[in-house]
Amino acid sequence: MNWRRLIGLLFLILIAFTAGCAAHVEHESSSAKANIQEIVATVNGEPIRYGELEILMLRQRSDVIQYFYDKYNAEDSTQYWTTAFGKERPIDRLKSAALAEAKKIKIQQIIARNEGVVQRIDYSDFRNDWIQENDRRKRAAAQKQMIYGPLQYDENTYYEYLFSNMVLQVKEKQRKHANISVKEGERLYGELLERKLIAASEVIQRDVYDRILNP
């Protein structure tokens, strides 16, 4: 075998080896990352799924980056989220903040369900509704029908839109039932939420939670 053929063979082997390593790394990465339907935690037995937490992590992302920049002069990089600055990592602070917000949202969803404002509070149901709503809007646009709001909702916007409307409906229902002012209704709702948060039972699914290493 001449040297040109030998070099060519070695080159092909190197390409095959590199592709194999890349596929292996990609497989490990995809299998390690949480699925959007996986349960990260439960609040009073109600699931908080990864897809829901991911929405809230994206909301908290800039605040966490700003915190680590102000305190440690840390800047975003390839390994930023899992790098320890002092005794803390950005990913841990991000997950903690997002989970605290998710808990508060879930408690308010439970309150809304108890008030009869909503019937379903699982992220899986929300995601199906979001997809169906965007499909409806797409069909309506194709048929030249009137559409209020955006042609397509992104997930975060639709999540916030439904949640804000839900809270407003709960407050209004409670206010009318108690025959009190808007200001008094806000105060009573805040007190109710605080009591529910203190009494809430939260269980973190560590096998899923610990696998989340990127926002």
C-alpha cells in the first residue's frame, strides 16, 4: 500500500471516529436533558413540568446574568451556567428563582380552579391549548377572517396572557362575592395567596431537577 492510499485510509478512519464521537456526545446530551413533560416538582400534588419551568427560567435569565455580573464581574460564556463563582452557580440560582415563581403560579392556579374560574391547570393542557389556538389563528388568517392580537402567540406570551386573565377573573369574582372595593379585593387576594404559599407542600423531583444544566 503506497503512502497516498495509507494517508487516505487514515483520513477516512479519522472522519468516521470524529462523527461517531459527535453522535455519542449528542445522544448523551439529548438523553440527559429533561423532556418538557417531565415533572420537576409538585405543589400540593399538582405537577410543575419542565416545559413550564423552562418558560420561567427564560424570564429570570437576564436577572441572574446581571446578578453574577454585578457581584463577580462574570460574563456569559460556553460553560457559564455551570461555572462556580464564589460558592454559587448561575444555573442553581436560575432554577431556584424559576421554581419559586412556578410555585406561586401553581398556587394561584389551584385557587382559580377552586373558584371555578378554570378547570385544568396542568402544563400539558396549556401546551395543547396553545398549539390549537395558533392553529385556529393560522386557519382564520388563511380565510381572511378577523384576528385580534398576534397572528401567532409564542409560548411565553400566551402563558402570561392566560395567567393574567385568570388572576383578574378570580379577583373580580371574590370582590363581587364579598361586595368590597377593588383595593380591598387586592389586599384580601394577596393575603390569601400568602397563606396558601406558607401552607403549600412542595416536592422536588431531584432526578429531573439536577439534570437541568442550561436555561
